[in-house]
Amino acid sequence: MNSRPGFRHRAQLAELMDGPCARDELRGCLRDIARLNRWFLSHRPVLGWLKLVVPASTTRPIHILDIGCGYGDGLRCIERWAMQRGIALELTGLDINRDAVAIAAEASRATSKICWIAADALSYEPVRPVHFVVSSQFTHHLDEPDVIRFLHWMELHAELGWFVNDLSRAAIPYHFLRLFTKLARLHSFVQFDAPASIARAFVRQDWQRMCAAAGLAAHSVCIRPFQPARLCVSRRKLQ
């Protein structure tokens, strides 16, 4: 990264993985992002929330839709969690990048029942009811108007609630990831994109403003930090 962003406002940076590239190049990038997710316990906030909201027993499978699923490691983690507890889930991963969807499918075990779909989340119409929508490290790829559209979309389609698991904009994690990704010799895309993601991420005040613009009452939305360097936004709908 050639310039050092400030952190009062979001940096206007384009991530390399969002541009055109060969499938093999994207595969290497996504694998190393999955490694970062594992090392820094990135899926822990989603699993913790699901433990609270998913019933231990139900007469019908609970359908969870993961938006911006990327390599699919988040959904596979949810699948393992549910199998260990005997919880019946239907899992769908959606990503706008067809290569990412193909890579996620090939990285999954043959016994996996996850359904993978290539589509634009903001125009996607689910063919069957969705109980929970989750996303991880997706919203920082959007500008504010599209995040507000995404909040509207989740409100419309998530019957029981939704959970946004993303990064928080701050200097220390930005500089840490600049050094760590180089020392770990991660994919060149990740060496640029990981700190860029921090610089592009939202902070609490941003989420408060966007949720208000989406018509969500402040008391109905939980905005909670998780370490390291994560800020999660969730809503559980009362039945």
C-alpha cells in the first residue's frame, strides 16, 4: 500500500481481490484469507450469536444464508458446529463472484450439503424462506448507500434475524496486518487487501447512522466490538 490512510474517515481504496483475476490467483488469495480467519478466530462472533438464536430442537430445518461467502470457510464452520450438536440446518452460500462460488464448492467435502449460489445479494430473491442471514467481511466492500440497501434487504428476507461480522477501522490493526501478512508470506493480494479492509471498514458511528437511514430503531440493533479488530451488527426479530 503506497499511501498511509487516516482513520477518521473511510479510505477510498479498491481491493485487489475485487478486480478481475484468474481463478487460480483468486483461489490462493481466498485460501490465505481463510488462514487469517482461522488464526484470528474470525468466525467466533457468528457462532456465538447462532448459539443464542438458533433453537436446539425444531420441527423444520433452520435456513441460514451467508452473503459474500467467499472461500466458504465460515459456512463450513457453521456446518460442523451444527452437526456436532445435532441441529438441522439448511445452509446457502452466496457470492457475486462465480469463481469464488466454484472455489468454495471444491473446497468443501463431498458429504457437505451446503448450497452455493453465484448472484448479486442486493438483487437476489431467495427461492425459499430464509430464517437467518449472516455475512462476514462483506459490508466493508460496499459504499454507504449500498450498505443501507443491504440492511433493507436483510430486513425483508431474514425472518428471524441477521448478523453482520466485519472489521473496525483503526490504526493499530491496520499497521499490524501490514506487517503480519508480509512476515507470514501470505498471498500478495492479501498483503494489500487485509490492511486495506481495515482502512475501508466502518466504525460504530457509521453503523448508527446507516441503521437509522435504513429505518431501524437504535434499540432494535446491537452494535458490538469483538477482539481482535472486529465490529459486529446484529438484529434478532421477536416472534
